Amino acid sequence: MIAARELRKTYGSNVVIDGVSFILGGGQCLALLGPNGAGKTTLLRILATLLRPTAGSLLVGGVDALREPERVRPLLGMVAHGSYVYEDLTARENLRFWETMRGGDASPARLMAALGQVELDGVADERVRTFSAGMKRRLALARVLLAEARVLLLDEPFTGLDRRGRKWVSEFLQAFKTAGGAAVVATHSFGGGLGVADRVGILMGGRLLVDRPAVDLSGAELHRLYESLTESIETGP
């Protein structure tokens, strides 16, 4: 579903993404670990075709995402670090607005079906400002379901969630994978997303220093590897 090759993003002399390459198939989840400032959000924005790389190539669903981003965008769903919902609108009104803006089907039955999938149908007509962080995250994911995205890009989806909220997001990701979707989950937390990840990547200083099957790394091994890489980046050669 995603084939990134030698992606690079620079701003003047500042290198933010430095030669990132990976392939991710349908039914797979890549957990992308890295400290704040590692380039995770920039990489997600490139994958989402919201930011053009300085160099490199990107295929999504077999389509050249740099030459034909308009063909790729219907396949993509991105939920940024903030949920970006409209607090003064109801859950149903948020979905209707999003679908209308993208030219989708905003029929009442379809909106309610999406809210039901994220367990918000019971609060469809309540103002979003009354929602918890987890409920707002679920509303943002309902937008992805409406768009029928096949590639899901999540930026720190577990931040600010309680245990129940983290469990719900993990189950959502598992179901998305089972249906054949591909997901990239960027996080700086070892507690979020690793349980459903098929691969674990470590991004530091804009470079993908590790990309390994999750089954090959125990929690303790991953911690040790992450700490050693962090230490080497901080101390330099």
C-alpha cells in the first residue's frame, strides 16, 4: 500500500527527513517511534500528500503520490495529534460538514452508521465541547471511516487517553488491519500502538534507523535499542 524510497525534506540547510525508505503492505501496521523533533509529523504529512518532499519517491496503492496526489488522497485518512473537531457543533454536524466539504455522501443514515462504528451514535446530537479526549479522537476516526480510507496515518493517537480510550483505539486499528488496511502510527510512547504493530520503526534526526518486525523485539529489547540510539544521536560521533 505504501512504498517510500529515499524521502528527503529540507528547509534551507535544515534536514528534517533524511533518506527514509520503507514498504508497508495491506493488513500491516508500522509503529513509528521517535522523540519529539525526530521528524515523525513531517514524514506523516509527506505520506498524506500534504507536504511535498525535497527528493525521493512515494507510491500509495501503486499510484505515484508525488505526480498524482489527487488520485491518492481518496485512499488516505490522517488523524493529526489534535483531533481538529469543531467544538460548538454536534458529532453529527461535524461529520456532515466534513463529508459535504469533500463532496461525499452526507446522508443521515450514513452519518449515523459511521458514528455507530465508533460508539458515538448515542451522543450524535451532543456538542463536541462536552466530549472527552477519547471521544473526540473517535469522532475524528469516524471521518476516516466515512472516507473509506485504505491507508491510515495517525499522529500520537494515544496521547491524553485513559486506559479505556487506548484500548478502543488499539481495537480500532486491529479491525482496520483485518479489513486489509495499512496504518502508520507515529508515537513517542512505548505504551501506544506497539500491541497492534507488525513492524516497529525508530526515527531519529530524520533518519529511519530501525525498521524491524515487531515479533523480533521484546519490550525490553526495544527499550534498550531506543535508548542506545538516543544516546548515540545526542553524543554524536
